[in-house]
Amino acid sequence: MKLIISDTHYHKFNTFSKTLPSGLNSRLHETIEATKEAVEFAVDNDCDEVIHTGDCFHVRGSISPTVLNPVLDLYRWIIEEKGLKVTMIAGNHDLESRHSEELSNTAAALKSVGVEVVTGYLVRSDAVFISWFPTKDELFSQIKSIEGKSKDKTLYLHAPLNEVISGIPDNGIDAKDLETLGYQKVFCGHYHNHKNFNDKVVSVGSLTHQNFGDIHSTAGFVLYNEKTGEIQQHQTSAPKFVDTRHIDPDKFEEAVDGNYVRCRLEEATDEEILEMQVALESMGAKGYIVSRDRNPKTSATARKSSVSKSSVTIQMSVQDWIKAKSYSTEVEAAVIAESLKILEQIDEVH
């Protein structure tokens, strides 16, 4: 049995984060705890290996010691205390350069605690591992170079898989093309949504939600029984990013509790925004952003409120601008998701 995780993006995110008494970033702590939760579940189900299908870290080309050291401790714990083998392939976020090279792979630091890190490709008796390649042609050229070694093996790679994220053009790889390679199963990292294509090709999905672009994605981990071929996806207890516009009114409080919440109120007064903030906090929201779509028509619009000012972030402004462009719902979601990722990387530079 294998535990498969992907796109952990270990990082000290700014949004909704704080510094814990230990000095650890609270959002990084959540991802580490989610990893431990998945590992404990795997041990209870007789797994013998953790396979990470790329994007271990978040920021390309640099890594903070306050991120690296806790992650090293985490994987040392997995290997030494939990007794699991760990194999990890390089994702695009792990690489400083455009191409997969060990020297520019930040995940290579985990070799010091016993992780087998794959930069390029690795062929084992039971599996083939292929790291990130910047183009589809380069990836399939690498796959062709090891052609004939796929029988009775599982393929693990990090690549854009079509039809995983709604609204993103199909410029990546079709699941059908991967099915024809002859592998028993194919597990693919990169996109943050879990999707199973006929129990043959699987988008693993990210371990946790990381921003509001992940609202519609299924995050978690996968258990794969190589003997039976069974594939199980499980979610962790890590906070999710939710938008109140997509919540069933009958399950509103349940959806808010413990999660990061975005709420837009149409033509709301400052008092109504404050009331919603109080309500979300009372329901157990771990963090929230409350804003209004349009200014209220009452005289209250003339008043400036510190509440509404603090609620509107640059992320919200960018999203409002995107929505004003009148994209289709699918395209809008994809553009917002990519914009949030870029903004988070910009945050870390400053």
C-alpha cells in the first residue's frame, strides 16, 4: 500500500497567518499537521511508502530556514519514527531553473534526512518516476526514452493534466494519452484538484487548500493498493478556503466552522459588514474577508469605515477587477486562481 501526496507547497503564507509561540508560521504548521495526519492514517492501513508527486515547496529559487528546518524535521519523523520510505519527484515550484536539475532543486535538501529525491527520472522494479519537464514534447521524449519499461509498473509524474481544473484550456496532457503508455496506473501531481480518470489515470490533488483559488478543488491524499488496484482519496482536517456564495444555506455554519471564509455583501452598509464579521467569528471561522460588491445606496456610503478598509485587500481588488471583465464563470475562476498564486509569490519577495 502506498500513500500518495502532492503539491504540499510548504511555505509561510501571509494570508490568515500568524507566528506561533514556537516561531513557526501558523499556515505552515497546518500543512505539516495535515502531512502527519495523512501519514498516521497510512501507517494504520499498512502503507510502506510515501510518494510525493512534486511541488514540495512553494517559492521557486529560494527557501527560508524557518520553512526548511521544520520540513526536514517532518520527513525525518516520517522515515525514522514511522518507518516509511519516502520518494519525492521534483515539481516546477521546487526548481530554480526551467529544467529539472538536481543543483537547482530545493527538494534535494530532503536527501539529508533519507528522502529519495527524483530529478529527471527513476526506474524501479515496481514504478517509474518522472519529474517536471517544461513542455509536453520534452516530457514525452523522456517517457519514450524509457519505453518498454512500463509493464506491471506504476507511473508517477508532475505535469498539467487536462480536464482537472474547470476553465483552464486543454493545453496540457490528455489522460487518454497517458493510458496508452502501458502502465498499470498513472498518478499525476501539479493541479490542485483530485480527479480520477476511470481508475487508470489520477490527478492526486494538493494536500490542502492554499488560497481562494482552491475553493472548488478537492484536496487531500490518496491510498493506493498495488495488489488490488484500489484507489482511495481522503481529505485531511486542515482548513479549507470557502466562499459564502457557494454554501448551501442549510449548511452555512458547518461550512464556515474552522475554515477561511470570503464573504461579499451586495450594497452592504459598514454596520452590516461588521455584523457579518461578528457572525462569522461566532460560527468558528478561522479567518475571514468580508467586503461589499457595490457601495450602499444609503447615506452610509459617505462614511469611511476602518472595518471595510481593513477588509479589502489587494487580493480582493484584483478579483473584483477580474470579475468586472465579464469572463465566463469557468474562465473567471481560473484567472483568479492564477492571480492569487502570483500575488502570494510577490508577497514573499517583500
